[in-house]
Amino acid sequence: MTSRAMRFVRATTIAALAAGTLALPTTTASSAPGKAPRPGVTERVTVSAEGVQSDGDSGGPTLSDDGRFAAFATYGTTIVPGDTNGDGDAFVRDLRTGKVTRVSVASDGTQSTGGDTHNARISGNGRYVVFTSDATNLVDWGGKPPTGFSHEDVYVHDRRTGRTERVSTTPDGGTANAYGSVGISDDGRYVAFNAPIARMEGGTNYHAAYVTDRRTGKVTRISHEHPEWTVYSTGISGNGRYVEYNIRHPRGGPSELMVFDRRTGKEEQANVDSAGSPSQADASAVGGSLSDDGRYIAFSSLTDLVGDPTPNGFYLYVRDLRTDVTRRIQHDGPGERSLSGNLLSGDGRYLAYNFPVRTPAGDYVDNVYLHDLRTGTTRLVSRTITGGIATEPTGYSAPSSLSRDGRLVGFLSSATDIVKGDTNGHSDGFVRRMR
């Protein structure tokens, strides 16, 4: 997969490593355009309404709570007619009707120019899409166009009204130079992102986490611990109350996964053991995925937090922030390497992750799995046409989203045997219905 394709992967999703899982009894097939995937069926969503493949790398889709709408970004030019800007764009696909709409456009429908669009995420209610872009014409800059080494900003497109607004606003109206992942509450009111403090407030150039209230226009800094450290990924719970962010010392060392309660102002570290001891978290936390109510958070770490020394590279955890219990998630079957790319369903029951499977040729190929935290069962998501794991040496799969109830799983894959007719030679986004 190309470096450009990797930019579409959720910032907290990394390559995992290892083997073995339970299997699904059904065979993967490609559902017809305009029909939502049936249980046990995988659909490629990064195609046009007529099913034409993308001619560029695409990212994994993010899903609305009910699983009807899928937002994705792609460098392809074949998704909708009139895509002539030569840049990456964001789209929304209606999985019920098959209709595809470009959303990285100005409020008058003009296509973006001057830069690529990434990190497309749809709100739980399916109305709003947040994305980052270094395009220069999505909004009226009021005589202060973006300049500098980076001018990536955060935008929200209202699919009902067609309005596109910039939410990473600075006091002087300039670019925020936003960086990393973004998050949006289910109702689209709150947007979380990270940007240099120097741009947003003046002073230090370290990155901090911010939340914009789209109703009032107020932009508030969320990260207060270690202001001299840099925030490199952010997310927000579906109810908009909790913000998670990864923060790392600028000169190296472990990172910390923090959760901020916007109602109480409480900020706590999440990559800790059940006793709440950060001293055990002496290695970097990777990722951070909150349930909609903010009670549960999933993350990966190189540190054993539960007294289980089983060698596994990255350890995968779910922490209950209400009871302060940290639980390690084990992959079904033998494994030599790590679990990562963790994503929680909105209801907090299901956890998607990627796990490198060892092929007969000795290669490790990342596959996606779905774990039921209630029953402990695990199922393969990135199932191939023949019903097995993806084994192409150059293949890579990672989860990108779940519907709220975990019925549908969105994922990115560069494998060519997930659905029939995948001949474009690029990474694609898929949705599999698990039940």
C-alpha cells in the first residue's frame, strides 16, 4: 500500500502482527450497487453509484450509527462525474440506495482545489461529515488565505443544507495547521481536533486538543496536562461529553492516553492498570476509541497492564472508566505478535481490531476481526471470496468504523480477493455485515 493510501487510515490504526481466529460459516461476495450488504456479505463502498472502481487509493469508510451511510476519502476520479480537481476528495455512500455524493465541496457545490481531503468521518445521525483538507476554496477566507508549510484545516459539511464550514478557526481567521485525526459527536454539534497552540492561542508551538461547539462557534482547548507535550490524535464520544487524546513528549518517551470530561472538567489517564497506576504504563499507548456514552475506551500498549506476561507485542485493552477496571483482550487462537487498530462500537459491546496472520509462505498479513466483549467470541471480518483469511503478502487490512450495534464493520484493505472484480490495484474501503 502506498504512503498516500496510509494517510486515509484512521490515525490511531497501526499494523498488527500474528495468527488464528474463529471462522464465519458464510462466503464473502460483493453485493449489488444500491442494496445494503446481507448478513455475511462484504460490499466494496469506494466505487461509483454504478459500481465503477476507483482509479486511486481509498480509505476505509466510517459509518452512521444505523449503518446506512458510509463516508470515505479517495484519490480516485471515477466516483462521481465532474471530478477533475486531481486531489483527494470525501464522499458519502447511501448503502440502501447506492447513491454516492461528494461532500468535500464549497457551500455552492464547487469542487475543492489546491489540496487533498482526508479523515472523512460521518456523524452518528448521518447528517454531517467532518474532514481535514488543505484545499483553499472550501470557505471564504475573508482576505486571509491559508499560507505556510501546512495549511490543513477541519471542515464540516451539512448533507441536508449543503453548507460547508471551517471549524478549526483561529483568532485572526487564519489556518489552524490542524494535524492528525478528528472526531464529531453523534448530533454533529461538537468537533474534536488537534492543532498548534501557537496558531490557536499564541505562544508555544506544541499541539493541543481542541473542541469546537458548532452551535456557539466557541473553540476550547481540552488538553491541559503536559502543555509542553504534543497531542497527535483526538476523538470524541458520541454524546459529545468526553474527549480522548494521545499526548507524547516531544523528545521521545512514552505517550499517554487521556480522557477529558467536558462537563466536570476532570482529566484522567486511561492507559493504566486496574489500580489506576500510571507507573505500569511505561510504554506508549496507541489509539483510543470511546463508546458513545464515554464509559469504555479501547487502546493498545506495549505494556502488560494486567499481570499477563504472554508475549504478544502490542497488548489490546478495554478500560471501564466508571469502575476503573482495565481488561486485556485476547485473540482466539495462537499468536506471536500484536493486536491493534482497535475500534469500539457505540454501544460498547463490540471491538474491531487487526491481527497479522501467518501465511503458509511465512508472511504476516493483517486481517480484521470483531470481538464480542459480552460473549468473548471472535469472528473474521476481512474474509476473502473463498471464505478464508487474506493472505496476499502485499495485502493489508485495518478496521475503520462500526455501526452503533456492531452489525456492520467498515474496513480498509489493499487485498484484491475480498470481493470479485477488484482489479484496480489500489486500496479500497469495504463494509461487511456481521449479522
